[in-house]
Amino acid sequence: MPDEKPLYNSRIIGTYIKLIANKYSYINVTELLEYSGMTPYEVEDQGHWFTQKQVDLFYERLVKLTGNFNIAREAGLYAASPDAIGSVRQYVLGMIGPYRVCEMIGKTTANLTRSSRYDSRKISANKVEILVTPRNGVEEKPFQCENRKGFFEAIFKVFDNKIPKIEHPECMFKGDDVCRYIISWETQFSTIWRKACNYIAVFAFIVFSGSLFLFPVERLLEFSPFAMLIVLLLSLLTMVGERMEKNEMKESLNNLNDSTDQLLEQIEINYNNARLINEIGQAISMHTEMEDVLAKVIQITEKRLDFDRGLILLANKEKTRLEFRAGFGYRDDKLTFLKNASFHLNRSESKGIFVVAFREQKPYLINDIDMIGNTLSLRSLQFAKKLGSQSFICCPIVCDGEPLGILAVDNIKTKRPLLQSDMNLLMGIAPVIGVSIRNAELLKARTEQMNSILEVMAASIDARDPMTAGHSKKVKEYALGICEELGLSSDYSEVVGVAASLHDYGKIGVPDSLLKKEGKLTEEEYEIIKTHAEKTRKILSQMKFEGMLRQVPEIAGSHHEKLDGSGYPVGLKGDEIPLGAQIIAVADFFEAITANRHYRNPMPIDRAFRLLRNEANIHFRQKIIEAFTRYYTKKYNMGKNLKLVSSM
């Protein structure tokens, strides 16, 4: 339906709202907007467009509330006030003359309305024609014609505070195809003065030339002082005119310089914002854990941006709630309140600004929460008051068209008003956050999937013999404990953990008759058992490990190597053995001798540690044995067994 097309930018309604606040403060704006099918969120959002039906309802209700049938034109004229037009006023002033404004009218109005096309034509130095042609399927109302007149008056009034003359010979609301406006304005006084001086000079020249033919030279000489006086007077008038013209030009140039300075300032702001977004992207791309990503975002936002407070809410896995995940600038009591709060996404009655921004994937800038008070649920209003929020910006965090959460900021200490540029900046940051969050989620899911596969692989070996069930899991626990005591990085510890889980996977190629044999193995049987280390390396080499995990096959396949070179499968010595393999060797040895086996009973813990200590710097590295002892002492509450520890 034509009435349902988005045709009018929210800034048009915003001008009406400002006029109401300035002159008709008794009107309840929230009720007016609700009657019109609009919300304060939409009016605040300069990227939102309203339909013809909504604008019609808004105007009809406003006329009824004010009793002013000329309010459309009044609102158009109000656009000239600094309160309404702000920086745009400076931009208009920066243009040398009103005709230049008319040349730009088509581009300017395209940012405000999609209902009609605006074309301008110069008639004379101080007169232009503007044609407004409705687009197909659009039916404007007469009040919009009046609003246009007021808007044109506002544009030209900016220059000298004088309302221009507007003729309207053709009107689409009187049966014509277009609305035609002829706008004329007073010529600048310096121009009139210059023309007058020119006329006087021409007149004086004609009189002087005629006198040469009418009077003898002697007679003319009698009038020479008078002629000199006329020349001096003309020179003086010319100088005055030039000064007036220079002053007028200086004023225009000053306005142009102001606009240029503002433009350069905005370019610098945009450049710095682009750099900031790039820096944020680079900083958070270095992190793969969700909490690390969020912590880095909050840290940079607090340090680099001019906001008192900020928070990130993310949807839970089921997409039923928004939950607090990170923030800055909040006191401890407010932080506790935020952590315990949640915002329901699966309830139709939930209409808080965070929920609305998430659902609609739209940003909102609210500089006065009282304006949207009637549109909030009681719970949302209480939440805002509890936090002390009066103005804030709320931006959705979106990735691949799917909302992930909310980024919100506000100012309470500085009391600086929030601007559209602030929202634009946050909207530039939010997608970067969204991509990082999605990457962290995917990486976590892939890691969990890989870990589950590894656990199944390890369990498949242990399951062959109930006697050794849990061996790989225990070796992994011991190995990670050693890594922690040695202060190894989390990345390398992960490599060791994976290798420990799969260190015996090559036993899948060893017959059960040998693995479960209760008696002593023959020399030939032992050689077959020893092949499991090389088989582990070969099998794991076929897996597509990436990054540091590429070390897993070599580490897992070397866990039976010994410092003195007496190990297998290769007989590596000392530092030839990967550190991870040396760690797993200690963990595997201790778990094996302290566990129940077909051919022997478990060894007592104190004896097992003595045996392990006797192998120091022969089969196993001493610092690894010491690290394992410290870990085991803490983990299994062996603090009283000082003899065991000190004897190391």
C-alpha cells in the first residue's frame, strides 16, 4: 500500500518535537507519538523513515492538540532556529549565497523525504524557481505544501533574518501536476550602493561631456572646483561601497571558513575513529577466548572513548535472555545489580530498549529517558532508574545478520550530551566485536568437538582392558599438573594434554593377548609391545593438527624415550627428546607403577616416589620429577609427608 511506504525521515518529526518542547510544552509527546504509530526510539534514530499514514496521523492529532492550523508552516520555519538546525545552520551559512543553497536543494531534501523530487532553476540574481514533483504512487497532503513553504523561508532567513517572498503559482493540491515555488529575496545593500555609484558616475560623465559642447573652456574652468568636488564625492562613495562589499564578503568567508574548519574537524574525527576501529579489531583478534575478547573490548572502550560507563550484554545459548558479560565505570553495587539482571527475549511484553535494539538490530540514541518512559515496562524503567541512567546509546552486536548481544554506553559524570557521531562510532565497533565473538564461539565449539573426539579415542584404547581403564585420563591430569608447576604457557600445556590423552593410541595395533597377558612377556612379545610408540606417532601424523598442535604426534610417539638414550622407538638422548614427551614420560611411569596390572599389584605411593627419584637425570629429568612431586603433594594433600618432598 502507498501509505505504508517509508517516505519521511525522522528528522522532520524531530523538528516538530523540538517546536512542541519550545512552544507547546503542555503536550504529551509520548501519547502523540503513540497515537501516530511512532515511538521515541524511531524519532531519535536519524536513519528511520516514517510512512505517509503515520505523518498524517501525527499532524492531525497535533493540530487538534494545539488548535493551530498553520503549525506545519511554523514547524518548517522553526528549522531556521539554532536549536532545531544546529550544525546544518552553519553549513548553510558557509555557502556564499542563497542561490547556492537552491542548487543543493535536490540533494538536501533527498536526505529528508522520498515522496517528491526537488528541482531548482535560477531566474535572476535574487530569484529562483523550485519545482516539487510527486513520485508515482505517493499522495501528499496540503499541510506538507505549507511545511515546504516554511522550510524554504527558514533556509533563506538564515542569511539575513529576513523572510523571502514566496510565490506559489502552481499547486498539486489545486489540480496542478507539480508544486512550483518562486522565491525572491532582497539584494544586498552593497550591490544597490555600487549600482547607484555607477549610475551617478555615468550621469556625471554625460553632463561633463555635454558641457564641452555647450560652454567655452573659460566658462568651464569656473566650474572646475565643483567638478573636483563631484569626483571626490564619487571616489568617497565608491570607497564606502567597496568597504561594505568587503565586509559582506568577509562575513560570508568567515562563515565558509567556519564550515570548512568544522568539515576538517569532522574528517579528522572520522579518520581517528577509523584508526580506533582498526586498532580494536587488531587487539581483539589476538584473543580466542570469549572472556578475553570481551575484557579487551571493554578495556579499549574505557581507555580510548569518551564515555563514563559501558557494558556488553550477550544472548544466552537458547536466545531467551540477554545477560551481562562485561562492563566498566560501574560502582560495585551497580555491577552486582547488572550481573544479577537478565532481559527476556522470549516474552512479547518485553519492550525495554536493550531487547528492542536486539530484536530489531537497530541502534538507539536516547538523550532523555523521560521521553520514552511510557513506552518502557515498569521493570525496565526501574532498571534504568536503579543505574541512574538518563541518556545512553545502545547498539546491537550483529554477525552475519544474526544478533549476538548489545553494546551500550552512557555519561553521568561528565554530563556531555551524546551525539549521532558517538552512535556512528559504536556502530563501527559493534560488527568487529560481533565477528570476534563469533570466531571465539566457533573456536570453542571446534575445541570442544576435538576434545570429545580425543576423549573417545583415548577411551577406546582404555576400554580394551578394564584393568587399564582411565590410564590415559590420569596421565593427562599428571602431565598438565607438571606443566602448571613448570609455568609453561597455556598453549603448550594444551599440546601436552592432547598428546598425553593419545600417548598409547598405537596400542590399537597390538594384540589383546599381549596387552592382557598376566605373566611375564617374552623378549619377542616385549618388542611387539614397544611398537605401539611408533604406531602412535604414525597414526596421529595422519590427523590434521594445526598450529602448535602439530607437535602432538612427535611428543606422543616419544613418551618412552629416556635421557640416557636407552628408550624407544628411536633412542633419543637428552634435549633431543621433546619437553612434552619428557613430561608425559614421568606421568606415564608414575601412573603405571601405582595402578593395578595383570602381572602385579599397585606400588605404594612413597615407594613409587623413591623409584621415580632414583631415575632422576638417568631416565627422567630431575626438574620434571620435582615439579610432579610439588603438584602431587598439593593435589592429594601430602603436606605432612615432608620426608618424601625433602628427600628429593
